[in-house]
Amino acid sequence: MCSLSLAVSLFLIINVVIYANNAKNILNHSYDYDIRLLNQTLLSDNEEQVFNSDFIEQIKSIDGVKDVRVLKSATAVVPYQENVYGEYYKELYASRYSPGNYEKDIELYKKQPDHYYFNCRVVGIDEVEFEKINNTLQNPLDKEKFKNGEIAFVSKTFTQGDNGITGKKVEFSIPTALNPDKKEIIELGAIIDDYPAYYSAGYTPDLIVSNDFFDKIMGQPLIEMIKIDYDEPFSKNVESSIKKLVVNNKLISAESKLDSYSEMKNSENQITVLGGSLGIIIMLLAISNYLNMMSESIQNRSKEFAILESIGMTRKQIKKMIVFESLGYSILSIVIALIIGLPASYLVFTNFNIYRIPYVFPVIKALLLFITIIIVCVVTSLFVFSKSKSETIIELLRKDEV
């Protein structure tokens, strides 16, 4: 029983390791788009609007494109506001990400609020991107308030928790806005885990606002990136059509799940073949061990079976008894395997999970394995017992005496 339980446990662990290295699973959790087109001129001395409405419409018209999300951004100046970011900066400067001396830098911040250390990016997002982000929150933001520029998402990297930020109102201005001197005030509604854009600025948390609000204060803000989702992820035809539009434009870079998948597929195949082969070998050894054990057990119990037959028990009833014994053996082995395998597989998964994908137990594969084990145990037992079918009660008793 121990060998079978151990084999099943190892098989479960191997399947979890294979899942942790599955390229499509990793990419689906790491990328929130199928392909991303990035404006490479941003934060340079010659920023340009490399995406226009005609280009965006061309992408939308491609067969197989599901969603096109447009993200705009600009650098903002955020004056020192102790009541908003005071706790955040104290924790930042006390952490291993500390930019320097807290007292000295905060004094600099108060004198020069536009210092690049303390700038942030303001990112404008459309409704589709808003829904994607909002659906990840326990307490979603009000859509109308977000659209009107009353509330924003906040993105920060260097500290844990909310640092007392949520619910506060922050003041900021954008030097490239229609009115550079105008102070905008917005409520910090929720902190998000993943920054939706690419470019960042200083240590001050970035603000994610609606495109409607952003367009209102910026006029024609620069589009930072376009995120594109396909009807069918990893579609080569759709991706080829999109890349043809930007292949000769050096100001636009493209990054896609499909490109990364091609790079990761080889390592995934190696792990799958190695893990699968190891799992099959372990299971074959365990089944072989079970076959030998059952063969010996039934042979040793031949006298018991003969006595049972002598008092009126039929072969059919004995077979039924053996079936129940085999079921009990296999089910108990599976239960022990789950008790050992579940925590062990989770522990192994956390050590292999460098991409922070969620733990998923391979339910379908496990069920197929369990059903196979039960069938093998029952069939093996009946096969061994059937070898004694032609022997009479007297022959079985004499055989046992010999």
C-alpha cells in the first residue's frame, strides 16, 4: 500500500510541476494582452504621437481582434503632501529600496516639488482596461466617478499595504497639460497590484485615471501603448496581420505572448517529457509491486477460499469479496496519497512558481489516474484469483498442505 500511495503522491507532484512550467498558463497569467504596441519615443527628448485614430481603426478592423485598449500617459508634478503620502515615504526610505537619506530628500522635495525623484506618471485608460482592473478588486470603484475624474487607481511598487493612501485626495499638475499651472485634485480610490502601463517616473505612486478625464486636461495626450486581445489567444494569423502594420516603424515596438511562447515552448516540452516519463515509470513499478503482492496474497489465502467454498460460499461471492477488498485497498491508497501529495505538491509548486501563477490542482488528470488505479487493482486481483478457478476444493486444500 505504501508503494502505491507514494507513487500516486509523486505522480501528483510531477503533474503540478509540469503545470507550473506550462508556457501558456504562465503567459496567460503574466500578460494581460495578446500583443502590446509601445510608443518608444516617450520620455525621450523628442516625444511623438506615433499612433493615430486611423491606425487604431485599422487594428480594430482586423478579423480575430477582440479588444483594443488605448493607454495614454504623461509625467505629473505632485507637491509634498504629508497627509497623503507621508506614511508611504517613511516606509519607502526605511526599506531596502531606500533612495537615500529621508530627511535630506524630503527637504529637497518640499523645496523642489518638480524634482524627478518625486514625479509620477498619470495614465489614462479606456473602459475596457478599467473593467479589467476593477474586476480584480475586492471593493471596485464607481464607474461614473472614475469616468468623470473624481476617483483614480493608484499603483506603487516599493511598499506593502496601502500606507494610509486610499480615500485621501491628492493634488497634482501636468506640465504638458492645456493649463500647466492648474492644480488637479483627485481621490485615491484603490491600490492595484499590477501597473497597466510601461513607463514610470519617480518614487511617487502613479495615478491611473479615465481617458475622458485625461483628454479633458491634456487636449491630445500622447498614446503610450495599445494593448490588443484576440478572439483566440496565440493566434498566428491575427498577430501576423498586426505586425505587418508596424514592421517598418522603428518608433513602435511590439511584444506578444506568442513570441514569448515560442521561446518558452522548448523548456516546457523538456520538463513535460522528463516528468511524464518519470511518472509513468514510477506508476508501472508500483502496479508491478501490487500485482506481485496480490498474487502472493491470493495464493496464501487459497485454504481460506477453500474453506469458504466448503461451507457454501460460491466463487461469485468470493470474487465479490475480492473486488471489495481491492476497492478498499485502492481507495485507501488514494486517500493516503492525497494526504501526502496535496501539501507536498503545493510546497514544490511554491518553490518552482517564479512567475507567481496561482496554484491549481490537476483535478481531471488526478481523477483519470484514480479511476485507472481502481480498475487496475480490481482487474489484477480478479485475474490472479481466476488462475485457481479450475481447481477443486480438495485440490486447493491439498495444495495449501503441501
